[in-house]
Amino acid sequence: MAAQFESTSWTRTSLTTRLGIEYPVIQGPLGGLSSQRLTATVSNFGGLGSFGAHGLQPEAIRNVIREIRSLTSKPFAMNLWVSMEDEGAFTSDETAFHRSLSYLSKHIEEVRGVPPSYTAYDPIRFEDQVRVLLEENVPAFSFIYGIPRKEILEECHHRGIAIIGTATTVDEAIALEEAGVDIVAASGFEAGGHRGSFLRPSEESLTGTIALVPQVVDAVKLPVVAAGGIADARGIVAAFALGASGVQMGTVFLTCEESGASLSHRKALLSGQAGTTGLTKGFTGRLARGIKNQLLDELNKKEAEILPYPLQRALVRQLSIPAEKAGRRELLPLWAGQSASLSHCEDVNVLLNNLVAQVSAIAGSVQRWSGERSSHGLE
């Protein structure tokens, strides 16, 4: 379907060249809301589909990669978290578990869920996950919450794997460039989901996209991808005006039937309920943005006791699974960025076709306007 649009200058950037894609649009990895079908569909169109695999065991990641490859021959990215847990995850005990559970137990009972029992933390190792990505020789490796060891990045370069690191501050972008990544995703605080900061606490790394992107562009020589609050053609054009070589869009894909978002989540986004979002540690233990609802507000209260990541994430899942079955949207973690109300499309190909057509139209208008200014001696 993408072939019906003629290539224009906005599609030819350092990002598309490095990744070998047709359009400078990356689908955000979406964490646990990824799907192989969504990833492959975006890649087949000409963008870069991504799959968030940080919560999966290594062999499950291998299976995902192979399924994506069965659906597309185009480049795609696998996304991992360098920092897999907070320090307190190893020392948090049963007493802390029950204190945090007390803020959820009444809701679990309301939706007829089964009260969870305490189990000690059993970690998934980032090194084991990334080994699978190397063995499978994925086209692109993207990550948040830190920088992988030098040996890992060197092996990626050796294998020709494109490396995309995420920065929430200028200092993080500089650190990523010095480490040897190929592309920097500059993630503004408007973005849905987790913040991904790694040099300073996330609460101290809340720069907006429109302020962050041009500063990162000035600070590094790598292709910069604008991420956070970009949901339509206007946002894409604005990102290019800020100096970005491409965009990463997440929430806008969640409303699509191909995503891994639940029906309740998709309906919340499409219904207009997503007009107000908020930041919370209550859903997982790490700062993230979601739709403001009863659960977010309750877990943001000062008296609520939050377990370290990923213990809080596992605890909240004991509520969210039965709450989804019961249709209790107000008790679900509903990830969304600040531009969520602009997400209307339910089909990935329709969404991408519209974006390409609209960006091309805007780009053409800008070119005509520039020509008119020149002809009237206004430059």
C-alpha cells in the first residue's frame, strides 16, 4: 500500500539510510502491549516495527523473533531494558509485599480475583536476553534504562545490528554517543509508558519533547529520533523542524487492532477518556505515564506503599487481569502519552497511509510557501 505514495525529501534521512527503511517512522516498542503482527505490519509498510521484549524469558524472545521473521523480511527492532530491576527488589520481604497488597486487596476481591501469595524475586537477566538478540542477528536493537556493556555494543557492530539508545536528557544522549550507539531516541516526558532515565532519577529528567530534541540534535552527531507526544502528521513535521531525522510513535499504535492492547485499553483511548494522563510509580514501581483513573489516583496517594520494580508490576497484574475480564477500566493500568486523544485509527495500514499522505502534503505546502517567499524577496 505504501508504494502508491511518491517518495519526497522528508522520507530520505540519515535514519532511513542507517536502518534501511522507507519512512522515518519507528513504532514504539510498547512493552507488554507489543505484538508480532503489529511489528511486522509496520515494517512491511516501510517503517521500523518494534517489539518490547523486556518481560520475556530468553527462549520466548527467540520465538518472538522467529515469528516476526515469518511475517516480514524487512528490518525490525527488538527492545530491552538494560536495568531489569530496582535495587530493593532483592531485599523486599513478605511484610512489604502484604503492606503494598493492602492497597489493592479490596479491588481484587471486587473483581473476584485470587489474592496473590508472596514469592521471592526470581530475576530475568538482561545479558541472557541480549544474547538471544545477538544469536538471532536481529536487524536493530533498541534499549532504555541505561547503556549495555561495551562488549555487547561491539558485538552488535560486528554483526551489523543497528543500535538505538534512548535518552531523556541531553547528558544521556551524549553518554549514548560516547558509548557507540548508532541512533539516539530523544524521549520527551509527554511519552506514554516508562520514562527510561538512567543518569538521574526519572523525576529529575522530565524535559518535554519540543525542548529536548533540538538540544540533543545540537549535542550529538548521530541521527536523532523524536519521541513523546507525536501522534499525527503535524507532530512529525514539527519533529523535523526541530532537527530530528525521524520520529517514534507509541500510543497512536495502541488503538490499532493489530496491537497487543486489550479491548478495554483500546476503547479507553478511542472513547476520549484518555484526555488526561498522569505520571505514577504505582503501576510498576517505576515512573510511567498512563490515563488518569481511579487506580492511578489511589496509588499516587502519599500513604500508598509501592514495591520496587518489577515487584509492584507483578502485584498490580494480580488485579489487572481479573479487572480486564470484569470490564473495570478504572482499575487498569492504561498506558498513554499526552497526545492520546489524537489516536483514532484502528488499522495500522490506514494509519500509516494517512500519515505519509498528510506529511507529504504539509511538506509540499512548506516548499511552495518557501518558493513564494523567495520569489517575493522575503528570504
